[in-house]
Amino acid sequence: MKSRAKLDLRLSGPDVGESLFSVLAPDNEGAPRGLRLSMTRRGASIGMLIESDSISTVISNLLALLRDVALFEEVWLLSHGTGGRVQRA
């Protein structure tokens, strides 16, 4: 059975999108056989697609990507003087 997960992120601006994309892209090259990861970026949006024959592989890779995004967010906020807290409208 083929499994697939798609994650779309809308970031606060194109500079954030470019930075996150450049951080995530090297980690997602050379995936093991049977796993397909693809990422696209358009301005402040990043799309990620994970495909595998195993649902557990898709879920574990999706969770790893989400952890990486959360870590990026924390570092980004700390480095831009917001005290590491998400500013919500």
C-alpha cells in the first residue's frame, strides 16, 4: 500500500521561506529506497510531500520534519529579537 502525506507551510515572509527551505533541503536529499521526499518553495510558502510503501515511514518522517520546523522557528525568533515566543495576532 502506498502512503502519502503533504505538508504546506505559510511563513511570515519570503525571507523566512528561503531560510527554512535552505535549512531543510540538505537533510532531505538521498532518502532511503522506498521513501520519496520532495519540497517546493514559492515565496513565503513551502510544500513538502512524503511518499512511501509504509505508513509508519511516512508518519515518522513527517514528525521529524515538524520537529525541524519547530526548532527552526525557535532559533529564528531568538535570533530576531522576539525572545523565542511566537507573536500571534
